Amino acid sequence: MRVKTGIVRRRKHKKILQAAKGFRGASGDVIKQAKQATMKAAAYSTRDRKVNKRRMRSLWIIRINSAARINGLTYSTLINGLKRAGIVLDRKVLADIALNNAAEFTKLAETAKAAL
């Protein structure tokens, strides 16, 4: 007995077209192009999650460096001083302190200076 794939194929196609919703041109409504476009989009999203992490770390370092220079240090000397003082804060937290709490960051910078 022959088995037709009508319902299964339709479900697969609907899934692909749902993922390609909003794509321009044929990529949004033709199965073959939609499948290729969604595969490409998935590859880009995987790659760009890593890129986004890199960009955020870079932004945090820029913010820390500018706040450190206001306090008479450079980024590298600040990080070195904090490590020697035994203060373990990651760059995300340091950048947040530098941005939102300048007085606390100044205390951290003074501690780093003293440890050098």
C-alpha cells in the first residue's frame, strides 16, 4: 500500500514558512528559498551571538578605561591594581559601577592605586 506524505509535508512546509515570516521577496513564501534563507539566518544568528558577546566586552572595557582615566589611571593599571588588591570584579560589573556609581568607582580606583 502506498503512503502519501501530504500531511507530513504540509506540516514541514508550514514550519519553514513560519520561520521565514517577514523575509523579503520569495524568501518569505516559496518553500525552497524559504528553507535556504532560514538555514542562512540560523547560521548568522549562531555566529552573531558570539560577536555580540565580543562587542559588549569591548564596550565595557571602553567604559572602564574612560572612568579610570578620570581617576588618573589607565585601564591596564586599574585592572592590575584590583587584582593585586584581591578585588575580583568582572568587566560587566566594573563598567556598571563606572557608569552608574562614580563615587564607588573612585574608591575602587584608590584601592587599586594603593595596591600598586
